[in-house]
Amino acid sequence: MPEALSAAELSALVARVFVPTPEDALLGIMVDLPDARVPDDAAWAARRRIAAEWASLLEAQAATVGYHTHLLLYPNVHTNNGDLPDRCWIHRGGPVPATAADLEAAAAVPMTEVFDTHPMLMAVTKFSSTAPLKMAARKHPMRAATMPGFSADMIPALKLDYTEVNRRVDILKALLDRATGADFVFRHPEGEDRLHLDLRHRTGHASGGLLPKRGVAGNLPSGESYIVPYEGEREGDPSRSEGVLPVQLGPEVVRYRIFANKAVEVLTLGTESDREAALLAREPAYANLAELGLGVLAAFGVKPIGSVLLDEKLGLHIAFGRSEHFGGQVGPSAFSSPEAVIHIDRVYVPEMQPDVLPVSVDLHLDDGTDVPLMRDGEFGPVF
């Protein structure tokens, strides 16, 4: 029997994440709907059922919790972190529409109106909405917990001691704020690769699963600090990110040559290597190194489940693609089409990349000191 949140646990989760005030009168639970281009699947249908159940349980407690809850529907955008549609639908009861084609055009409301009237949002979606909701939160009086790919087996991660999670995340953010660079040594069956990420001109971000203030959006479950490597946007000051980054995709270790913070070449041969090389040629913005992420949840006994939402929070991850929602320079306009926009994390934990081991990760700080951040995939004595 899949684990579920009771009404009391669910209201306690909202209270912990958002810390609602009397002005927070509406919570919106957002779901994206299948269409002819991206048909439904069992996990997606189950996710929408969870979202609808949560909306119902919370609305039944409206008099007690002090806010009403709406289930919000919109057509899926076909890719992770693509811009959201201009229109949204507030579900008024009855069966949830099975596809976007079942939405009544006349009942739509502007998405901006949703942002202005729902100060608390939870996005329980197939495709990640983290990037567009981060951008929207800068312009509208709301905050959002994004839960792309959520499933019932993530529920235990919603019950962790987030006071301790936040303590660790804040320590890592403070280190990233001071870091000017990071050096990596990766070991894999073909040998060792070294990579330097340029962290100058950037500050870190903390995502500890708590969103008490408007103007922000972040993942739930959460437990990471992250930073965008410097992308070379300052005139006369190119990015110093350089080296080789190995990523295991299926049984194959794909090795990317990095220069000026971009993957400029795939050094390996094979099915996955050929596919990645073609993608780099077709979508140059995908080549951007968009994030250095440091997840902490593995220390709490959390294991990967095959969903990036949770899995990236376990340990080291490095992302390709869109970065402007984290403070970088690469946004949707850099891609060939809205459907091509992507931010994809590559997570370095044994269950996901058994043949690639991050032997060492060292941070270089602004005072000239070095911090041995990770050894053999685990954090050193930084906590």
C-alpha cells in the first residue's frame, strides 16, 4: 500500500513549508495535463490523483487552517522548465479533466491572475516548473514549492527533520558564497578526469524545503545548496570553467570536454555519446554548465527513486542548460524553441552512476584557503 499523508500531516507540512499568515488566504495546487503530444502514463495519473486528494483534504480543513485550497490545471509544456502557459483553470469540483483537450476555453483565467491571488503554490507536475515559477515569484506576491515527478514513495522525505537539513544547507551556502572555484577529480573505468568550475561573481542558494517569505520558489522535498558557475558574461573576463566531465548514462560513461563553462565536445564513442554530441550540435544552450548542486539527504538515509526531484537532493550534482532562474545568463531565448528549453541534473551517487566516483571536490575560497568538501562521494567534516 503506497504511503500517504493524513489530513493532519498535510496541513502540518503546509504550515512548516509556507508558515502561512492571515494574509495567505489561498493555496493553489498546480497540476499539468496530458495532451496528444505527451500522452498520459500511470505515474502521471497517480500524481494528479495525489494532488486532487491533497486539495480536497486541505479545503475540508479551511476553517481550521485559515486558508482555502484550489486545484489548478494547465496544459503541460512538453519539457522541463519551459515557460508556463498564459492561461490556467481553477477546478470547481467533479472529475478532474483527463487531458488538456477537456479544458473549457471559456473557463480559463490568466496565469498572472493565479500568481497574484494565490500567495502559496504547490506544483505537483510531470514537467518541472521550477524555473518559470522562480521567475514569476520575482514579479508576483507569492511563493511556490515545486514537486516535478512527485510520487508516493517520496512521502517519507517530506517527514524529515528539516531543521537539521536547513542547518547543513546553510553551511554549504555560506561556503559557496565565499568560493571562487571548485576542483573535481572523477574516477571511472577509463581512468580519471579533472574539472575546474569557475565560481567567481556568483553567490550560492539554499533550498532547505522552507518557503516562509514571498518572492521565492524551490523544490519540495528539498535539501541542497547550489550555485551557477560563472558563464563569462563580463566583457574581458571569460569563464575559467575547464576540464572533462564524465556522466554515466545507462551502461555508458559519456565524457564531455568543457571549455569556458560549456561542453564543447564529446570525447567518447557509443550510442549515448553520439546522442549527446548530436544534442550539443543541435542545441548549443544545452552545453552550458548551469549548476553545481550539493544535496544532503543521503546522510538521512534517503535513497534514489528514479525521480530527479528527490534524487538530486542526495548528493553532488551538475546540471546542463537553463540557468537564469538561478541567477545565471542562459534563459529560454537561448534555445531553438520553447519545447527545447531544458535544465537537467546529473547526479553523482552510486545508485545512479555506479561507474563514476567523485574522488574529490575541493572549494577554493576568497581568502586563499581550500576546503576539502567531499571525498569518495561523501562530505568531509564541514557540518
